Amino acid sequence: MTSPTPPAAPATILVYVGLDLIGDGLMKLPFLRALRAAFPAARVTWLAGKGRTVFGAALKSIASGLIDEVIEDAGIGARAGELLGPRPLGGRRFDLVIDTQRRVLTTLILRRIPHDLFVSGAAGFLLSDRRPPRPHRKPAAMVRQLLDLVELASGRPAVSGAPLALDPAAVAAAAALLPAGPRYVALAPGAGGRHKCWPLDRYVALATRLGATGLTPVFVLGPGEGEWAPACGAVAGAILPLQRAAEAGTSLTPDLTIALARRCAAGIANDSGAGHLLAAADLPLVSLFGPTAPAKFAPMTVRLTVLRAQDFGGETMEAIPPDAVERALRTLLG
């Protein structure tokens, strides 16, 4: 989707969100990267009007090259009374305001911020200065909805290519944990709910087969998955880098997981935060789905293969056959 008359490049951009939890932030990284790629010289302000944002905390270093200013708990966008009285943010002016939410009241409040261009999907883009061509069907994926806003603002297709700035200490730790030489494959068997997990024994069996063919399995286990470490660690040649890092006293940050993924050739993950972290590393990825919808939640990366339980006649993760997962992975590995 492109706009017919691209605006001049803005020098200042305000992006409004209600709040960002860790899952929200991970899903918004492709939007941020596309925004920075579209406007590399702009000063970007991220406004969390109704709470906190992980871009001011856990994902702060990752977003340091993408966001220039973070404003949290601003108390903006919730009350009808905000339509009267002083303008939000003390009347600060921005060349471009991007409203990422769709509540009409909030959008009306945000339009009071002085601006040159206002882009919002609320009320079918009725309150936006730029609108997509009709007919327009709202994409199922949240990230695609956000990329639509970037395309409207820039007048060009969105390219989520701006690099992530990782903590140098995390990059150095990843290099020590996964030294150059072996060809690593990242395996992330966890998820926020166990119903979203492909069976662990299948990950372990696949890791064993990968190791037998000269690849090095790397199990990415989150804080709630430590009980799986013995089974994963029993695979010959397998590496559990986050567990090694914890034992060495290294901070387990999103930066470290992304830095580790950058040292891998490909990966496999369920519908999970870990999957989005692997994708943030631009890692070729096999993404496994069952009870959740990939159209809405699939990560965005340079090469992605989605395998759905429904494609194999089932609804639960167990329906995805091991040979299909291994074939998809080896195709990505080339």
C-alpha cells in the first residue's frame, strides 16, 4: 500500500501507544525498524499515554537506535475532559504523529497535539490525514496494521530493515557462549502457555538428528523452562547458552538472546516471545502454531516458514509431524 503524494521527510515524529508489555514490545520491533528505515534522520518520541513501556526498560537498549525519547505514564488519551483545556504534552509540535491504537476518543485527543501530518487507523482511517485506497481490509496481524501506518506516512512500502543496537556486553557474551566455527541451530521449545508448545521430546529427538549431521543444537530456554534443561542438555553436543550465562552471573536480557540468535544459521520456535526474539535477529525461522493464529501472531523475519497443526489434520501442537519440521528447517539451512 502506498500513498499517492509522499510528504516531506519529518524531522520530528511522535508515536502514541497506550502501554507496552514485553510481548507488545517484541511484536512492535518490526514497526520501529520500518519507521527508522523510512525516516533515518527523524527524532522519534515514543509516548505511552496510559502506562509504562518496555522501551523504557527491558527493551531500552535494543530500541536505542530506533527511539530517541520515551515518555511514560503521560495520562494522555483516556478522559473526555482532555478534549478541552490545555493541549497534550504542553502543546509540543511534531511534524508527524502516528496513533497506533483505534479508540476514537483517544484519537480525537491526540489530534489536539500540534502537527503537520496525523496518521491513525481509528474509525477506518476517518480521522487520519492520509488513508489507504478503498476498499481496505484491516490486516489480521498487528504488525502489518502498524506497517500500514508507516507506509501511509512515508508514501513507500515499509521495509523493516533498520538495525537493532544491542548491548556490547551481550554481544561479547554471545560470542563467548557460541564461538565461531560450528554451525548452530537455535531451538526454542517454550512458550507462554504449554498448550502452544510442540512436545519437548520432539525437539530433543530433532536436536539429536541435527547433531548427527554436523550441526550444533542450541536450546534457548527461558526462566520458566529450567526443568527442561536436563533433557535438552543430554543431547550430545547441545548447548544451553542461557543456563551457562546464568551460572556465570551474566544478565539474561533480550539483547543476549538476540545476540545468540545472530550467531545461528536458522531456528525453530513455537508461538512465543522467544520466537519473536529469534526473528528480531533476522534469523531464518520455522514457526510452529496450533491453538493460536499465525495470521495474527506470526513473527516477522527475513525467511519464515509457518507450520500449522491444522495443515496436518489437527488442532493441537502434537499434530505437527517431526519430519515436516525437519524438512522445513533443512530447507532454510539450504
